[in-house]
Amino acid sequence: MIISIINHSNGQVTDEQLQTAIRAINRQINEDFAPYWGMPATIRLEGRSVEDPDKIQVPDMRGDAVIYLWDEIDVEGALGYHFVNFRGVPFGFVFTELARSIGEPWSVTLSHEVLELIGDSEANLLVMGPHPVEERDVFHWHEMCDAVQAETYEIDGIDVSNFVLPLYFTGTREADELGARNDFLGKIYEGGPLRSFGINPGGYVGFFDPELGDHDTFSIRGDSVALKRLEVKSRAREARRSVRYRDSAIRDRLRSAAIAEGDGRAPEGNRFVLASTKEQNNTGANPS
């Protein structure tokens, strides 16, 4: 897969800076990500026809997918800009202002979006796994970075996103003593390493709940980092994930969750406890 990157950041990120980040992320894809997932890809910077997006003049996109680097949290008409020019082509948006709002380097946001586009280019893959609250199965989003999205590492001095490994999406609840690896960095927190379908601090999980007939998201109760990320991301109506679920009630039901024991990486037997709306509002999260 070749992913074209089109820079509409209007000077906030120069092409020179972007090329440096692209070089690091290409190393991440081919040296870190592809050996585990078997999904090689290359990202490359392409030109743009005009200073501002134009639905008539098509940017110089020559790849299999496209990611736009934009200088705001959301841009009215950005989605239409994509659909008119590249109907049917997988796409993503990196909003530099959104990255700034959550205190994340834009290179991490770009790495996150690139890996998730590679792993689920049409944003429509689901994996059956345990409901975080109840003793039943739901269908988890096939997202590569959400559960560990607050964790980063450096390649050639450029910050990139941590990502989960294939074992993360398995139904087996492997024991800590087996030394199983569910994410690339393998950080150990109180309660142990990341568990299958679990969450590390600052992350969240999303899934389709067949009983509700809708999508839902969960994070650890009191995790202000995860809640802030979810709240800010909910503003980006033109983003790939928000577009996919734009008609769902996900933003109206944005909730945090707590673990009776552990922190989201606990094996079966420990359960999430839903935070009430009042409790959620006390954290400062705004689901709208």
C-alpha cells in the first residue's frame, strides 16, 4: 500500500518537517509494524494543486490511500473535498490543532492515523471479544493504537505512536507469567501488562454492542487523559473515525469506566463499573 500525505497545514508544519517525520514513520511501518502484522506500506509526501482545498482541482495523489494534514480541529467541507476528488479511496485526517489540544506531537497523531489506516483501511473491521462490563461478547473496533494511544517512542528523534500486536485481538486471556506481548512497547503498569482487549492509561476501547445496536467507547474511570482525548476527537466531525460513526449515539454516551480490581488489563473475572453521567460530568468530560 502507498499512502499519499497531502500537507494543508498552511505553514504550521513545513514540508521539510513533514519529510523528516515521514522517514521515521516509514521505518516504524517496515521495521516495527510489518514484522508483526504482515502489512507493509509506504507513506510519501505529494503535492497540492492550490493553497486552499479546491473541489475542482485535484491534488497530486498517486497512492492507494490519502491522509490530509490540516491546521485546525475540524474543517467544514473537508470531507466533501475528499469525496469529490477521491471517491472510494481510503483516507484519514490529521488535525494539527487537535494534536496540540491534547498535548500530542503531530508526528504521533500522523503515526497513529497511518497505522490504523493500514490495519483497517475502510474503517469497517470488527473483532469479537469480551464486553468490558458484562459477561457477553461484543465486536471491538480493529484499531491499532487506541488502547495504547498515550504511549510513544522515538525513531530518529521523531515521536511515533505505540500500537497493539495481533495477540491483543485474541480471545485467550493469557496469564501474566507467560510473558505474552499485546503491544509493541510492552510497558508494565500496576496490575501487569496490557491484556487482550484491555486498556492502558490514557487509552480507550470502542466496540459495536449488538444488544444496543450501536457503538460505544470505554476508558478507565478517572482517566482524565483518555477522557480529554475522546472529548476533543468528538469535535472532529470530518475525521475518518467520526465520519464512520457520525450517525451513532457514541458522543452522546461518552462514558468512563472503572475496574473493580486492576486497570483494564485484568484477566476475566474482574469487571468494569460504569461511571454515572453525574460522575462523568465531574471529570470535566463533555460528550456533546
